[in-house]
Amino acid sequence: MSPDAGPASACTLFAAAGSRVEGGGTIIVKNRDRSPRRSALKFFAPADGFKYLALVPADTPKDPAVAGINEKGLAVVDALPGNPCAQEEYPGAIALTQALLSRCASVDEVLACQDLFRASYPVFEMVADGRRMAVIEIAPQGQVAVKVSDQGVLCHTNHYLDPRLLDANREASSSSHIRYCRIGRLLSRQTCPFALEDFLAFSQDRHDGPDNSICRSGSTPTETRTLATWIVAHPAAGVPRVFVRITNPGERQKIVNLRLEPALWANGLKEKIFR
């Protein structure tokens, strides 16, 4: 499957864990930014893996999921390098987000999947369960850098951050750097623990204008803008809550906000969301 790639791709990812989350646990967010295309929710029930709910590109149905949560409570979100490699450079590369969602029950299991990292095209993955979070940077030539934590905050946009991978930044992306600095500032200046509503507010931040904000509106009808927001709050004790806002061009805004009770995975999630 081809990555949801192209020069217009851009996203903002951020997460918090431990004492930085109200009541403990984790919160993880993805803003999906693209040139005007549609997003959708899709329920997957692979015969040989975990069930999962995912945010997918609706106009290119063969493209892989860009965010999701599985029945074990593992949340995965991704972003692409600002100047992604051409698809033909990675023939046979796996769709890593979907592979992790279908095969891994926890952050620890994700970190054990070095074979999947090596089989992926270049991508940034952020993952979280009820205890820990991690960001994985995958660069060309199979280079991988991982940062994992059970406390504090993480954020990422569309350029490599690990000092060992800086050479993989093919071009400077002013928007990526502006959004990274802005989300870092928002996360650092709040002293009290975060709630889902705080992260929802951050995802709507328009501080830096139509083309450089965390929530982008696009300065022209064809410019990149924020098409969807995906948030999972996973308490240390309890079931995850998922909030999704989809703003497709020419359509009414769609919001999904529910707690993923175990019974929903067994017999009701697909019907509850897609009825």
C-alpha cells in the first residue's frame, strides 16, 4: 500500500503521560493536515490480528490508516517527513500504523517490533497505551530512533528531531518548525495536569496564521489545511475515550466522542459509529 504522501502532507502529533495527565494515564493527539481531501473512520477486524478503529483517507481508499486505536487500548498516530521519499524508492514497504494496530497490544510490544520498523517507508510514529508513550522516527536506509517515556510530554511535526537523523531532513520546512515550537510552548506553559479538553483546545490553536498554525485553514482553497483531529485519552485505570473531529471539504463537520467499553469491540463498535 502506498503511504498517504505528497508535498502537501503535514501533521502535528503530541502526547502526555503520567503525572502530566489528569488522573494519570496518557493522552495522544493527531491533527491530520492535507490539501483538501476527505477523511473517514473505518473499523478493521483482521482475521489474524486485533480489531481496531482507524482514521483513513477517504478519497484514496487503498492508502493506509493514519491514526487508530485497537481493542487492547494501543493508540497509534503517524506523520510523514515534510519532503517524503518517492513511493518507488520503497517497493513493498509495509503500512506501519496498520501493522502496529493489528499486531501490538502495548507500547512495549511496539518497541519489540524492530522488524516492522525496518520494513516501513520513512515515517514518524507516536504510540500510547494506558501507561507509556513513545515516538519512533524512521529514516531512509533503515535508520531508527526511539524516545519512550511514562512521564511528561512528547510532540512531533514533519522533520527529524533525533540528532543522529538530522541529515534525513531533505529540505527545511518552516511550517513544521513553527508548529513544533508552538505545540511545545503550549505543552510547557501549562502547569496543571492535562485533560482531554486541554488537548482539544491545543489542536484548534490558530496562533500562526492559515498556513503555519497547529489548526490550519489554508490561505487559498488548494493549500494544506487541518482535515481531522484524532484524540485518545487512556486513563491509568479505566477504558480509553476517543474523540474524532472530521471536517471534510463541502460536508458538515462530524464528531465522534465515546468511551471504548470492551463490549463495543465485541459486538457494537461498528454499529455505534457507522449507523
